[in-house]
Amino acid sequence: MPLIAIVLAALAVGFEQLVQWKYGPMGIIAFVALTVGVKARNTVISGTGAVVLVMLLARSG
């Protein structure tokens, strides 16, 4: 079980670094808002984070 938690944490940190490298500070803010909103079960915060991430993805693609 601890191995799975370590692997998941490493993947999360890696994904966060990828978002920051590719989409800058706004990508990190959106990713954090999405994560916090999902953990807090707040649809407004998670929806805002998701919309900003989609807009960043659409802009770069």
C-alpha cells in the first residue's frame, strides 16, 4: 500500500511539473483549483479549474 501511495504522489508531482512547464502559472492555478474543488466536493471551484484548463489546452492545440 505505501508503494502505491508513493507512485501516485510521484505521478501527481510529475503531472504538476508538466502543467507548469507547458502552461505556466495559470495552468498550476487551474490544476490546484480543480484538485481542491474535487477534494472539497465544491463544484464551483472544480468547474472553474476545469474550464480554465480546457481553455489553456484549446489555446495551445
